[in-house]
Amino acid sequence: MSKSKRVVLLKFALLCGVISPLISLSFIALAIAYTPRFNWFTWALSDLGVHEAALIFNPGLIIGGILAITFAIGLMQVLRKQVLGLVGAFTLVLSSINLCAIGVFPESAGRIHFYVSLAFFVLLAISLLLIGASLIQESSQRYLGLFTILTVVVAVVTVLAVPHEGAAIPEIIAALAASVWAVVTSIKLYKSA
């Protein structure tokens, strides 16, 4: 494959870091709008996957997950020379597969839904910590690395500090933090690719 083709594919993969959160969050917003009884304080976002909005919510997670996998593969290419970065990007691939699995295995699928949801959030945090540590080691990407670590810290602290009965609030906080990180990282790396 020619160098120019590799650059185009890499830029497309990195661009998926912007598209994935836009798709996922848009489908979540549409599912919430379609479910007037949705309650931020007592529901989990996953509840949308088994009610009237299931045909909106679940495909949105699957499509967003596929785009996130593509972005993570692009990150693997960018970070391939750093062990921490490569492992972090691979962990992001695994997290993104679990995002797809949340849509494939909604709450009505039973216990597997809990496991893939938990795996998504835990692997996401681990991947960002590893990617952040890797970027900090590179002098030209130090600020992006600090931003990456800060994203995880802010998400975890906010999730723990905000009172809630259901899981929707901590889920959306984590999703928004990860989305901001993905968009910022995508744009920064796209420009330097």
C-alpha cells in the first residue's frame, strides 16, 4: 500500500474519533426524546434499549462502537512505537467492542448486558490512563497526555460526587468526558498525521 493511501486511511480512522461520539450521543438524545417517561435520576441509559426507543438506542451504540473501533485502530497506528500507547489503544479497541455489545445485548438479554456495560466503562478508563501516560512521555504530546489523564479523573470524581439513584447520570458524565477527549484527540492527531 502506498504511503499516501496509508495517510488517507489513518486520517479517516482519526476522523472517526469525532464522528463516533456525535453519532452515539445523537442517538442517545433521540432515544431520550422518544421516551417521555425517561428519568435521569432513576433510569440507566441502558433502559432505553428495551423500551419504545430500543430501535434508536441500540443501533446508535453499535454504529458508534464500530466508529470508535476504527478510531482506536488509528490510535494504534499513531502510538505503535510506544508500548503503553499501543496497549492503551488496543484496550480502547476492546472497550469499543463492548460498546457495540451493549447495543447487541440490551438489558433484556440478561446478565451479559451488565458484564459488557461494566467492561466498556472499566476498559475505557484503563485505556485512557495508558494512552495519557504514553502521551506524557512524548514531549510534543505532553499536554494532550495530561488532558487525557485529567479526563479520567474528572469523569471518576464527578460520577462519585453527583448524587443519583439510577445509572443514567454517571453514564452520561463518563460518556461526555470520553466524547470530549475523543474529539480533541482526534482533531489534534488528525492535524499532525
